[in-house]
Amino acid sequence: MSRFNYGGQAVMEGVMMRGEREWAVAARDPKGEIVAHHETLPAAYRSPVLKLPLLRGLISLWDSLGLGMRALLWSSDLALGEEEEVRFTGPLAWGTVAVSLALGIGLFFLLPMFLTSLIDRYIPSGLLSNLIEGGMRLGIFVGYIALIGLWPEIGRVFAYHGAEHKTINAYEAGAPLTPASVAAHSRVHTRCGTGFMLLVLVIFVIIATLMGRPPLLLRLASRIVLIPIVAGISYEIIKFSARNYTRSALVRAVMAPGLALQQLTTREPEPAMLEVAIRSLQLVLRAEGLLEPEDAETPEPLAAVAQALEGAQRAHEH
């Protein structure tokens, strides 16, 4: 098995998977058929410079935004019955990612600082001020996830998120990539973006606290400047923790909140969702020479898949 850590993202009625050199997305069209698409990643992604510690965290974040948005647009067109390729380049790419970044920064980083500034005169110390701001930031983040999860459409995306995790967990465990086999695996994963975001917010609190309580404009600028620094640090911690999760009780304790939060961002998937996630990963593995073309998935009785999913759910509940 390749040492490269495969990852992915849920999209509308589908899953995007990213490999070392290839990426793919698979989704169900309005007729219920699986439609898939894959491409080779630009050669620049394999540059040694982009794999330097801290810098690779920023590249990974940009990669997630760019590929994730492209896959999401592709799945949206498919859901509307439009299978034409989405050309996610030029102004469309930069504009969409820029708007997404601006909304995220505004909601999770600047809004908590603004709310804290309204009561800052009543807070006796810089330490307490930063802790209150950090608490608001965490509260907004968790509340946002819980709120959007109430929408049925987002609930299905979260179920596909669970299918993505189960599929990657099965592959990393060396299990067969069949729905019944994949269903038995956990729907949480140590490298999930949910845990990454939670870690970013926690480290943000720690670093911001060390900076004291500067004037409002300087405090505003510092929040923006800190984002890429904290993202780079968080990425390295996530990679280290994922490698050492089974070997260190301390690492497991540190990662426990992020794994617990994934209970909000994942749902137990349907058997049909597992088929989509498997198809997406298989496309990447075949393109990278890690799966023979004739190793196609054979259909399984839905009853066997449903039984495996029920077993995984019972294991989680107990």
C-alpha cells in the first residue's frame, strides 16, 4: 500500500478523493446512476518546495478549497442534469475561493474579535479578553456546524462525509473495497478537516493570548496575519498525530475533541453512498497504478451491506 495519505471531501450526492498524482469525484445523477470524473493533478503539486514543513499546510488548505470547490460545482451541475465539465479556472476559481475564504475569515475569526471588542472595556485583563474571544470563536464554529446539520440536504452531505471516511479507513486497514467491508469501519478519521479546523481555533487562542491586548486595529490585523501561520502549525500537528495515534495515549487525548466533533459532521451512510465513495477512490487508485483495472467491484447484496452498517452503528453506540 502507498505511504501517501489519501483524503477526500463530500460533495452533493457524491465524494471527491485526492491521491498523490490524481484526483477523482463520483456522484449519483438524478436517475440514480453513478457518474465519475478524474484528472491528473498539476505537476507543481509534486514540487519538493511545496512539501516543506509549514508551507505544505498552506498548500493543502488551498488545495482543499480549490479542488473541493471544483468537485462541488461538478456535482451541482450533475444534480441539475448538466454533465458538461466545469472549467474551474481563471476568475471563476480565484473569485469563488476568495469569497469562500473571506466568509470563513469574517465569521470565525473577525466576528468573535468584534463581539469581544464591544465588552472589552469591562474585561479586567488581556488574558481573559483573549480567552473570551477564543470561547466565542469555538462556540460560533460548533454552533454553525450543528445548525447547518439540521438541513436535510446538508445531512446527506454529512452522510457522504461518513462514507468517505469509512472508505479511506478501510483502504488504510488493507480491507477489501466492497460496500459490506467498508461499512464495518469507523466514520471518523484522524486527518479529517473538522479536526484540523478545531485545532486551528485552539492554537489561535493560545498564540493570540501570548500577544496580549493590542489596540483594536492592530488586533484586527494580527488575526488575519496569524491565520496562515496557525494553519501551517496545525497541519504539522495533524500529520504527526495521525502517524502516532495508535502508539501514544497523549496523542489520542489531544485528538479526542476533534474526533468527537466529527460526530456532528458525519452521518452513517446508506449502502448506495458507500458505492459512490468506493468508486471515487478506485478511480484514483487505478490511475496511480495501485489497483488493477480488472479488480472491479462486484455487486453485493444490499442486505449484507445494511447488516454491516447496523453493526458499525451498534459498535459506536456502545
